[in-house]
Amino acid sequence: MRYELLRSLVLGLFFTSVANFSGPSFAGEILGTDPLAAAGFKSLQRGDFEQAALDWRDAAHLYQSEGKLSQQSAALIYLSQAYQALGHYREATQNLELAVTIAKNAGDRAQMGLALGSLGNLYIATGPADIAQRHLHEGLRIARDLGNSELTAAILNNLGNLASSQKKYSEALAAYVESSSLAERSRNAALAATALTNAATASMHDGRHQEAKALFDKALEQTHTLKPSHDQAYGLINVGLGYHRLRSNLVGSKDDLLRHAYEAISEAGAIAERAGDRRTASYAWGHLGKIYEDEQRYPEALQLTRSALFAAQSVNAPESIYRWQWQTGRLLKKIGTIDDAIAAYREAVRTLQSIRPELAVSYGASQTSFREALGPVYFELVDLLLQRAALLQDADQVGPYLIEAREAVELFKAAELRDYFRDDCVDTALAKVTKLDAIAKTTAIVYPILLSDRTELLISLPTGLKRVPVQVGSNTITQEIRQFRRRLEKRTTREYLPHAQRLYNWLIRPIEADLVSLQIDTLVFVPDGLLRTVPMGALHDGKQFLVSKYALGITPGLNLTDPRPIKREQIKMLAVGVTEAVQGFPALPNVAAELKALGTLFEGTTTLVDKEFLAANLEKKLKDEPFTIVHVASHGEFGSDVESTFLLAFDEKVTLDRLEQMIGVFKFRDEPLELLTLSACDTAAGDDRAALGLAGMAIKAGARSALATLWNINDEASVDIVLEFYRELKDTSVSRAVALQRAQLKMLTNPRYEHPGFWSPFLMINNWL
């Protein structure tokens, strides 16, 4: 079974009916005293969401068989709440969409408004935000038309959540305040408390800390009016977390806030324990453990965290189990028991692997990136493994720690790609892994691991793995990367050079002796974070660029690469492009010459230009013929998420999901697509998520490799370098990486294009052989 993180609940960001079941009471009233409904409510309130899902599913089936449409719709709404609490977002969405349809058919506008509001709230977590907004506003319009203040309050709370996720805190605060006022008027204390807690959180994010404190106080007051239940316990946890987070901003009230946080969360734990709600108790004891950790009271923190872990394990709640395993590892590290800490981190990573790929889902996705939320689990483990290796003298003992460190990085890389693409696309690639170490005798694979106090270079050499620490922390190197990228795109100056040399000294010079002694001719980087946004070939040793010494490739992960040389016999190319200005994008006048030249290089090249390059035509060609190379000479954009990533056909934007469907037919043929080339794509400068999409593109599209650019050159230079690359590629003794290296070196000899802003953004991605 797969689970998705309820990050709103785990991180204490924004709180909704996903965490507290404080929706409109009329939804429950419509179900009356039906035993199945009563069982469902009871299961929800004690936090037994698995049983709640079974109860509400049975209730929905019963109402369907009896033709009770309004009751069926209400049961489906509660079923979706249970699924959301378990993290089964797809099932939750399906049931809410069905609830909307049934309520509409029944003519029950109140139920329809509630289902739409719930569906909009769900889309805040799963995206896209515009669909969330559409459903919420439609639900709100119905609620206001009906004069139903309780339903209006619930949907306003969800609209506040949407605004908060977009960092529109003033707008969110207005929605929350109106929601709490209407909920109080409707005597729905649970909903009022939830809206007040959310209002306090929005005020805190907006820098209005005294106002936030007053709102948390009011929310606590409301929460105490509730009867002991799951809702009350979660309300207390959320308020307690709010008090704790306020401490850094209200220094004068620091001790009082700490006491309030401790009391609220302790009370929540006691309520949950008495109710037999082990899942909620887990969150209470775990968050309380974090408070003790922050106060450096490590033994008490460890005891509470172990209680939280035991409670979470007793109800099989992996979305919290990993969190308390991680917390256990941090505490053991601080106490100084490194081996036990490593064991705890291993368990946390193992748990995270079991709940993929739905880790992608977070409530208010813009608030916390996947890397920020989960990267520390993996990289803190890597840090500990490397520290442990540094203490050992025997190479035979060191090796296993280095291998495990590399594998932990690989696991994160795969999970991060799943998060970006929101699917299991990398699993297919993982199933075909051939270890590259065994086939690339003159290749070194470099993992730069950016840690807070240092950078670790983990190098896979023909002789084995080697660790090289560099005493430059992540903040320093990140600032340098940003400056380097910014100046590289200024093609009229050499301002990039000092940054190119500093990065060379940190990332390459420490390993130069090994590269020379082993006669390495190709470097493949597995870049992390912002390193993905800069071309490694433009690093400079003071005399020459790195590309002058080595052929270069990048891959989002060593285990994600299908390492086979390209077959040069009977290369069959599909070349497509747009020359005209379409869909708001400027013309690409050099594309016509580029596509014409490709036709002379590869006999039998199929070409689609402008009005011929329609998305449907591209799909048909790919289905009908087995191409070796697909060359796209058109605009492409890579954004922070997969929804804002596309290639431009003449008539529409082709998303990566659509491209995957088109190219996916090659997966069922003897040979997959060898190479996908994009000669005018663009990634957002300094956006490592956008660069991640670029790096993972070949995997997503089902191609063995991709040639693409970090930024759009939109110049004759692009045509020249791409054509030279293909000329070199025709040589059967030349790898893809070497073909690109030779093309770039030829550009370097041309005074017009010697600046790295012209040639360096071209990257050979994934398989470089």
C-alpha cells in the first residue's frame, strides 16, 4: 500500500479538514442515526482512518443500493476525508468527483457546494492551483446563494488555505477571519478553532506576530470548548506548534510561549491516549520530543520520540514513522552514539522509500519544496556515513560506507525525480540498470555533495570509490554558483572567469591527480541542487576550460542511466521545428537552415516544419516509424514543476506527460529512442527545480539520452554547434559526450563564439556513451 504525506499535518503549516474533521454539521445530519454512518464518524474521531474508510465505503454502497443520493454523496465526502488522512489522494479525488456528480443529479445544492469545496481543498495539495480555485469559488457561490453560513465558513477556510499556499497572507487572513466568524455564528466550534489557527499562522507568516499570538489564544479557547476527540487533540497540537514557532519572533514572551506549547501538546497527547487514538498520540509525543530537542534536553526528547515511534508503528502510519525515526537519528547523533544514529537514519530512509511516489503531494506545495522537506533525511545520513568512513584506516572497512553513501544519494535523486514528475517514471529505468563502473574504464563519475560545513566529492573511479572532502560549506559554494550562472549569460564580458576558477578549485582541482594518473578522458557529474543550473564545462583552471580537458556528461542519477553506445548504422532521424512566431513566442529564423542541414547529414531524415509540426502529426510519426533520434528545434521551457514544463509545437504546448506518451511507444520496440535533442530550450536561471526537470527529461520521455541547453541561445551558434555534434556522432569511435566536446571545442576556436555563454549551456544528459 502506498501513502502520501499530509505535510500540512506533519509540519504544522495549514490545517484543514484533512487533519480535523470540522466540516459543516449538516453533512452529518443528513445521514441521521444510520449505524454505518455512526461507525464511520466514530472511526474518524478516534483516528482509525483505515476502519473509517471501510465504514464509509460500506455506507456509500448501501445508500446507492437504496437510491438515497444525498446520503450517498455525504458518505463519499466522508470517505474522501478518510482517504486524505491516509494519504490516498487519488482515491479521495475520485470519490469527491463522484460526490459532486451525485449531489448534482439529486438536486442537492448544499451537498454539491460541500463536495466542490472539499475537492478544491484537495487540489491545493495535489495541484494545479487554478483547478483548486475554480472548485472553491464555485462551491462558495452555491453556499452564498443558499445563505448557508456554515458551508460558507468551511469553503472560506479552504480559500484561505489556497491563498496561504500562494503566500498571499493578507488575502488568506481575511478569508480565515470571516470563516471563523461565520463558524461561531453557526455554532461549529471545531471549524471556528481551525479557521482561527489558520488565521494565526497566516499572521505569523505575514510578520504580524502579536496579532498571531492573540489569534492562537482565541483558537485555544475555542478548542477547549470541544469534547475530547480527535478534532480537539489535533486542534491542541496545531495551537501548540504555533506557540512554539512564535518564540523566535516574540523574544520577550519566549518562556510563556514555551510553556503554552508544552501544555497544549501534552494535553493533546493525553486526550488521544484516553481515546485510543494512537496516530494522534504519535504526533503529540513526537512534536513534544522536538520541543525538548530544541531545548537541548536530549534524553527526555529521545524518550518522547521513541514513544511517538511506537505509537505510529502500532497503527502502521509511515507518514509519521519516518519522521520519528529521523528525529531519533538526530538525537542519537547529538548524544554522540554515531552507529545507533546511522541505524535510525537507515530506517527513516527505508520508510520513505516505502511511501513513494506520493511524497510529491504536500498541502500548499509552494510552502516547502521536496528538497527542503525530505532532502535532509538522506543527506544527514550521507554526512554520518562519510564521517564514519573518515574515522577508519582500513580501506576494506571504508569501502562499504562510501558505497552506502552513494546509494543514499541515488535513492534521493530517484525520489526527487518522482516528486518533480509526479509519477513512477524512474522505476522503469531502475529496472534496467547496468552498473556503469563496470563498463566505463576511462570515465570518472563525480558526486559533489554540498553539506553545511563542507563539500564532499565522492568519485567513482575505475579503481573504486574515493572520498575527497573540501572545506567549503554549502552557503559559500551556492553563492558562487549563483554569481557564475548570472555572469555566464552576459556574453560581452569576462566577469564569469573568477567564479569559474573558484568553482574549478573547489570541485575539480582536489581530484585532478587521480584523473591524470588513471588517464580519465570523460567526467560524468551527478550534480545536486543549484549545481544543476550551471554547465561544468565552463569551469576554468586558469589556463583553459574544463571541456578542453575532458568530455562531459550529466545524469540525474547513476542508477537511472541505460549505458549503451549509440548504434550508428542506419540512423533514422525525425527533425521538427518552428520558425515562425507562434503562441506568443518569437520567431526562430535559423531553424529552417538547421533542419535543412540535418537532412543532408542523415539520409532519409523526416522533417516537420511550422504548420506540419502539429502535436498530432508528431504523435503519428512517432507511432508509425522507429526513429533513432528525435530533433526538436523549437522553444521549450523547464519550470519549477512539471505543469510549467513544455515543448512548443506549432499549434500547442506539448507537456512532458504528452511527450512521454508519444515517445513511450519505443519502450515496446526492440530499441528505445537513442537521443532526444532540444536546440532552443530554456530553464529558469537559478532554479534548481527547473534544471532537475531538464536533467530528468530523457528518463521521463523514455529516451536513452538527451542533448539540451540550460538557456536559450537563439543564435546561429546553436545551429553550428548542433550540426557539428551530429557530424562527430557519425564517427563510430566517438561517444555522445566526446561528440559534444569536439563541437564545443570547435566553437571555442571561433572568435564570434568563444565566450562560454554561447557553447557551454549544451549538456549531454543521461547516457553519454
